[in-house]
Amino acid sequence: MGQILDYLKNLWEYVCDQFSSMGLVDFVDIALVSILLYYVLVFIRERRAGRLAIGVIFLLLAVMISNVLSMRSLGFILENVVQVGMVALIVIFQPELRSMLEKMGGSSIKGLTKLSENKENTEKTALIEEICEACANLSESRTGALIAIEGITKLGDEIKSGVVVNADVSRYLIGNIFFNKAPLHDGAMIIRDSRVYACGCFLPLSHNHEIIKELGTRHRAAIGLSEVSDAFVIVVSEETGMISVARDGKLTRNFDKHSLAEQLKLLYEVDAQKKENPVKKLYTLTKKKGGKNGER
């Protein structure tokens, strides 16, 4: 018990000395590390890696306790396990690390990114209407469909597996492509830059064992693509006609034409806010305030 109290006393003195000698750069350094740790925790929080991370934390705590209590044998074993475990962690976390690296270089934008910045609101509204009407028609006829809207992460590998179309988005074109007698109806449609760019594409399947068994290959492919990219994926079930959306590795079900349109509009609005020039935004807010004061 005395050793633990001495250790805590020395630790407290060390922390006080460190805080007394800290400068501005040190605080900035701590803030950046905190932000990094926050995003790491957010990344693994709802993934299978989160459970493994808890085990790693317990292992590190065991190492610290063995050092405090001078448990040499246990400490020696745990320290060697930790050293070897660093290599093992890279292997265990390989799917999560790959997903993080594939998304790196683009911001974690929640909306539909990479759709043309110069599109007017009327054009965006027309695009959303065509997609939603097509999905509603496919749902009513219980025709299976898989539509991926490309974000910042390029889907070049998936496009190569299909047939390049590069046509305007139309509810009739989407309906004809996914007609169950059409040669390309089994694959996925990829929309790039507000155009139907490719059809009949193969998407990576999700290996998440927590996915409910009733979901078929289309849903697993939608989830799999959303796990490794920022694509927005729409699925229409062939068995039930249910419309689902896959985003960031999560599948949301039971959409209809109106709720799907609201989701797409919301994503467009978030995208527009993210891309707005902050200087221009500040000028606009200032101008609005000035106008209100002038009316008084």
C-alpha cells in the first residue's frame, strides 16, 4: 500500500512540474493529440474494432499495475506480449485501417459530395426527383435495384467491372436498366457527377457478421461499398420492394419516395454548407444583420 501511495505522490508532483513548465506550443500539442484521439474513438466506437480496443486497454492497464506492484514475472510477460501485439494489431485491425486509409484525403462530409458545385437548385431538385420517382416505381413493381452515388472516394475499380453508360439521370432509364429481363439488371448503377456513369458493376460485399440473415446480396454489397467509401447507396429489395439506404457502413430501411427525397435534400444542404466560402458566409450574415437594423 505504501508503494502505491508513493507512486501516486511522485506522479502528482511530476504532473504539477509539467504543468508549471508548459507553454503555448505545449497546449496546442495537447489539443491536437486530443482531437486525434477523439476521431480514433469515433472511428472504432461502433465497429467490431471497438471490442478489440477495450481488450488492448485492459492489457495496458495490467502492464501499468504490474510495474507499480513490482510484479517482475507478470510484467516481463505482459511487456513482451505488448511488443508482439503491435504487429498482431495491424493484422487484426486490417479491415478498419484499410477503410480509414481509403477515406483519407477527403473530409467526412455527410452529404452527397462531388456532385457539381455549379448545379443550380432547380437542377438538383430535378435530379432528386428522377431518382426518387425511379425508386418508387421499382419498389411498387418489386424490381430489385442497387444505385451508388459517388462521393469524394473514386469508384474506379467498381466502374471497371461494369459497362460505362454516361447518360443523363432519368427515371425511365433507371427503370429500363433494372428491368429483370435486362442484361445489366443484376449489377449496380453508379452515378458520378449527376450522370448515370456505369451499370452492371460489382460491389464489395460486407463481411460484418452482425448483419441480419434476411438481407440478401444487394444489401450486403451496399453496406460493403459504404464501409470503404463515402458513397451514398440506395437499395430496392426484389422480395419486399422495401427501399433502404447504406451510408458509412450502416443500413437504414423503410424509405418511401418522400422520405428518400428529404434525405437527399438534407444531404445536399449539408454539402452546400460545407463548401460555402467562410468569408462569403460571414459577409452574408453581416449584411443580413445590417438590413435588419436598417429596417428598425
